[in-house]
Amino acid sequence: MDYKMFCYQCQETAGGKGCTIRGVCGKEPTTSGLMDLLIYALRGIAIVNRELRRTGAPVREASRLICDSLFATITNANFDNDALSEFIRKAFDMKDFVCGTAKKREIPLPEMPEVEFKAKPEDWEKYQPITSVLAEPNADLRGLKQLAIFGCKGMSAYADHARNLGHEDEDVYAIIENALAEISRADISADELVSLDLNVGDGGVKVMDLLDRANTGTYGNPEITKVEIGVRKNPGILITGHDLHDLEMLLEQTKGTGVDVYTHSEMLPAHYYPFFKKYPHFAGNYGNAWWKQKEEFATFNGPILFTTNCLVPPTKDAVYADKVYTTGVVGYPGFPHIPTKDDGTKDFSIVIEHAKKCQAPTQIESGEIIGGFAHHQVAELADKVVEAVKSGAIRKFVVMAGCDGRFPSRKYYTEFAEKLPKDIVILTAGCAKYRYNKLPLGDINGIPRVLDAGQCNDSYSLVRIALMLAKAFGVKSVNDLPIAYNIAWYEQKAVIVLLALLSLGVQNIHTGPTLPAFFTPDILKVLQEKFHIATITNVDDDIKLLIG
């Protein structure tokens, strides 16, 4: 195959099969190749650090580098070849270091612990010296290995956010490193890979719990909040992505400057946390999901700060192209990057000074949206919710979490929400909610028909809510509850959410708008037999199937 590149990690991959000339996301072949090389280097680190972990002496800096690097390769995060090359340099330096062969250290690392490898030289022969999992000739094995890699990418994103708030979990690091090591084995079977993927799902549950504790422990439990979607008269900074710690630093540094701060896309749920309500210049939410950023960034007028993925490369004539700043693992050629200092802080003064010179945002909508229905808040409403179900006022819940995207086929989710019977409540998390969170769907006995738990990682809250309901109704399994699952996916964080649900034994998940390209017919058959997973069809038939 004479391909310039090959990538099929997102839902919008070309032809539903794979991008071979240029990524639909805007990724160039050289960038794709650098990411493949980076993953190769990370697998080497993981193999060695897993062995060190067995001796009780893993290198924590190696685990952190693996997570940061995996996060950088997630869809729409980093398009900067220089930044990716730096990740690769650090990765090969780290691999030499953990192997004990480093001659020159160009990155700060602790002294290598004195350890004795349990593995014998012949044991290392089981690992494949291939540059990419794509070189695996068996399509089923290749797909299952990619599923593990993509799940680890999503897990790493959440681990990165938690670490920024001072929370880490060695179990999460161990699961990621074990997965990267195991997919490198030449003798691994399909059954072993299925078990490995479910183990990655276990890691997804752990990391979402970790991030939930990090967020709530730092910023308080989300509470029911009405968020303004209009604008004020001051100039503003639009912050997008997922990292709440970046938002905290930005709000602190913009106090008293006359600059307002607005959220965009997945940063919307920040308004639900009590901590952030103390900032009077935290203005509201501007715009919608990530894919509408080209037109919405143009009307915002002020600078935009990307804290995580979901960056869409601007066109050459984009009026906002000179107003975009990146930080964390995000990178794009020509965009100023705000680095992290040694003490973990960041200096956003260049963004703030830029904002002062800009006009106030142009209003594109008005009103407010409501959210903040994470597990702690719903627990406080538990009696009211249970009574509504027992009385028949609420017939069923539909989990419509996940990602939004550009494809016209995603209008399905808007139509699905509109056509749902009035006694159905939607549980949501992630940017998929932008397909219906501004619709006048009303409430049931004071309970909004759209309960937004927050960001994509807050799908964990939906699991906690399901477990709470199972206890309240005295059923043995969440599969016995009046809950249906109609989940939209786009990138690797949705993959880890799906694997987490499967690891918990959740059945009958419908996903769309299309199935992942790395799901071969045999992989899909296994998932259908074991978990009854299925894809969406059309709105009317799916409502009949899922709701009855």
C-alpha cells in the first residue's frame, strides 16, 4: 500500500476506513509519522518500566512522560512537528535511562534505582521489533491492539488533568504500561487482547474516579447552575478544552484587569463548580461544540486559549488566527505556546494584554442553559427522582453522553432528543450535549429533562448515578434499571468511556454515528455476543427499540 500516512483513530476518518493522504482533522503525513514514532518509543519505555514495577521500583517520571506523550497524539491536540519531535527526543532519552544505558541526560531525572530485572534475555524475544501496530498482518489482532492504544490515549488525558491538580494513581500508570507492553508481544492471542482491552476499561473507571476526586476536592461538588450564554461589554478571553487548573490560573491573573473570561465547548461545566463562582469576571459560555470554532472564534473578537485537544486548524484567511494561544500538550505551528514553569504555574500575561486591545465579543445568542447534575447533586435529588420513576412520571432515562462532531449525520442526536416521549430524561456528559442542551425540552416535576453531568470524563458521574438508582430500586445490576444507552463517539476519550462501561458489564450500548473503523467484523461480533453492543440506525426505529 503506497499511503502517505494511515490514521483511523477518530470517527471522521476518511471514508470510514482511514486517512491516507492527509488527516480529516488537518494532520499532515509528517505529523502522523512523528506520532507513530512517538508511540513506538513509548512502548519501549512501558516494557521496561513494567518490569521495574514488578521489582517495586518504577520510574514515576517515565509514567508521566508516557501519559503526556499519549495525550499529545490524541485527535486535534498537537499539530506542531517541532513539539512532537521534542516529545520523541525525551522519549528515547527516557528509554535509555530506564534501561540503564543513558550516557548523557538532557532531561532532569532522578538517580536510577539499583534493580535486578526478573526477565531473562530470552524473555525479551517475545516482543515484536515493529515500528507500528499497523504492521500487524492480522486485522482482528491489529484492531484489538489499536483499541487498547486508543483507550490508553483517553486514559492518559484524564490522568494528565488529575496530575495537574496533584492527584496520581500508580494503578492507572501500571494499566497503561501493561497495555503498551502486551500489544508488543508477538504471541498474544485475540482472547488475551479482549481481556486486555477490558483491563484498559478498568483503568478508565479508575482514572475517571481519580479525576472526579481531584476536581471536586479542589473546586467543590458541581451544583445546579444556570449559565449565561450572552455577552458583556468588556473585552474577553475565550478558554476552551478541559483543564480546570488552567482556568483557575487564568481567572486569578485576570482579576481587576477589566478582561472577562468566557468558556467554550467542554469548558462549559466549569461554571457548575462552586469555586469558580467567586470570580465576578467569569462571564458565561460562548458558542457551542468544538467543531463550530471557526465561525464562533471570529465573532468572539478576543484571544482564545486552548488548554487541551479539539483544535481545528484555521484557514489562512481566518480573522482569528493571530489570536490563538496554546498550552499543555496542545500545539500548532505559529501559535504562541504558554509553557509550564518548574513550579507548575503558567504566566498568561501575554494573552491578557492581547485581550485588552480587542473589542468585546459579538453576541451570537442570548439566554441561559442549566447544568451541574453530577452524581453528588443527583444524590441530593435522589428521593425526588425515585418518586418520579415510581409514580410513572419518569418512564426511562437515556444516556446520551459522548462527543459531538462535524458530520451532518449527527443531526440524528438532535432529532432523537426532540422526538423522545415527554416522560423520558436524558443523562449527558461531554460535548454531545450541544446537539440538544438548548432545546426547549422542559422538565418533569421540576426535574429538567436534560441532566448535564459535565465534561466527557464526568461520564463517571453517570455510572455513579446508575449505581445509586440500582441501590434505590433494589436491583442487582444497572442493566435491570430503566436506562438506555445511546452514545456518540468522536475521539479517544470516548473510546475509554466505552471501554469503562464495558468493563463494568453495561449491556445494550448503542453507539454512533458510525462504528470505529478499527472494529473488524469479528471484533464487532465478539462485542455483540458479550455485551450486545450495536450501532444506531434511524431515530424512529431506535426510539422504538430503546424506549418501547
